Amino acid sequence: MYLANLDPVPNFVVNIHAAKSSLSRLIKRAEKGERITIARDGKPVAQLVPVARDGDSALSPDDPLLNLETFAVAGPGGNLSNAEMDRLLYGRK
């Protein structure tokens, strides 16, 4: 058994000055589900992330259960999509 990809969900990195001058655009991106990392001197210092809404999953966007294609495991179970796994695990349509 092996993991196809161990990298977390990619996020957008921006320096503090650029974040200050484009905050409205960054907030729109976060509202769409993107995670924005704000860095100082190339080192991450903060993150801008979407707020969970009623009915939204409480899981982090990089949770393997929400990204099964990224964290696919070879072995029994076949090739289930995210939607199929959601139906099996959570009864979602």
C-alpha cells in the first residue's frame, strides 16, 4: 500500500505588503475556498482561510477525506471518487 501524493492542498503565498494592497481580492479568493498564506521575508506568518458556513463541513480543506484523489491509496476498495466516498461515509448525495 502506498500514498500517491503526500503534499497538502496547495495554497497561495503572498507577502505582507502585497496582501495589504490587495486585501479585497484575497478575501474574495478565500470566500471561494482558497487558503492564502501571508509571509514576511518569505516565512509564513498568517493564513487567510474561508469561514465554515452552516451546512459546510467542519473538516479542513486539506483533510484527506475531502481530497481522496490526491491521497489515493492503492489496494482494496477500487477507485472511488470524492462524491462516492462522501455518499458511503456521510450519506451525502
